[in-house]
Amino acid sequence: MKRSLVVVILFCIIAHTSQCQLWKQKKMEAVVGLGTTQFFGDIGGYTKTKDILGLRTISFMQTRYNVNMSLRYRILADLNAKLSLTYGMLNATDQRGSNESRGFEAKTTIFEPALVCEYFFIKSKLENSYLFSRGGGVNMKNLFSAIELYAFAGVGGLSYNVKGNDKLVALGLQNSGFTAVIPAGIGLNLLFKPEYNLGVELGGRYSLSDYLDGYSSQYSNSKDVYYLFDFTFTYKIPTGENGLPKFLSKKRY
């Protein structure tokens, strides 16, 4: 009886220790995302008096796409650093808003490298589950335990190239440039399997330039802003004791 009790206690201690260390076994993650962009510049949209909350400015005409790839490194169980590369399109048009008669339109290609810090204020309980880590999956019983929420912020750069219509070109178009951006937003992950997550992410970018659409109005009192909304897929890369991916940690003889 005493021997059985000792075995049970030892098993519980080992299981608890393993659970606490599970996140360290896969400290690096590869993320791909696909989604939309929404641009808020000096072309298109409504004046603040007609759109106090900015909701009327959101439109299909201003919506374009983005694709991105990221490499995430887990510093702590609830704190990550992520390096991301994003390619996408921004669109700005006066066809809907307070300046329809002006008739400006611009299409902007963007490339954005960024380094952000992610803090998880709600962590999935399944990550500390030994059974889940050994190949389990999410189901209706543990669905809410599989959800985690995080906020992120960081710094980045933006290379952009603008193509305007004839009216905008005639006015004098600033057609390219590079500027700093400040990304910030929130995200949600669903731990679908031990090896990968599915998620969504909404992030805003405050740029230090007012020419992402090639134009700055004399009435403008803020820099250009754009938002990314993405569906994400995360693959957890097994890591060795040195914190590097296992395929880079193999001993060479």
C-alpha cells in the first residue's frame, strides 16, 4: 500500500514538472497569415463632423489584401517576441466620402518588416495538459480551454510604392518612400492540435508618414493609418535544450 502511494506521488510530481516545461519544448513557432487591409489616409472617407467614430469610413472600396509570415520565439510562458514580414495592398478612393467631386484615387503596394512583443493575458489550459501534449486535440468539451487571447505592440518599417490616377498625378504625386510604423493590436488563438494553432488577429499600424496614398491634405492633422485583419496558422517547431530548432541542434559526427 505504501509502495503504491509513493508511486502515485512520484507520478504526480513528474507529471506536474513536465506540464510546467511543455512550452519550453516548442519555443519557436512559424506563423503564416492571410487577410485584408483597411486604409485611412487623406483620400476618401468622411470628415470628422460626419463620421465621429470613423465607422462610416470603413468600406469595401478601401479594402484590399495582405499576406504575411512570422517567426515567434517564446521568452516566457505568456510572453513572446515575433519577427514578421508583410506584403499587401492599400487602396484609397474619393468615390465614397466627403470629397467625391475631387476624384482622387491611389493604389499602394506595401512591404512591412516588424518586431513585436506579444503578451498573453488569457492562456490556454490545454497547453499544460500532459494528455493533450501527447497527441490530443480540441473538442466540444475542452473548446473554451483551448482559447487564448493576447495583445501586441512593437516597431516596424514600411516600404511603399504608390500609383495614382491622372488627377492625383497632375497635382503632384509622391509615389514612393520608406517610413517607420508602430503596430499594435489583439489576437486570438485556438490550440487545435499540439503541433499547431488556428487564429485571428486584428492590428493597426500608425505610420510616421502622411504620404502612404501619395498625397497630404492641407487640412490633415494626423499621419496615415492602416489596419490588418488576418486568419493565421501557427506551426510549433520542436526545439532542443539550447533553444534552437531540433533540426539545427543535431550533433554532427
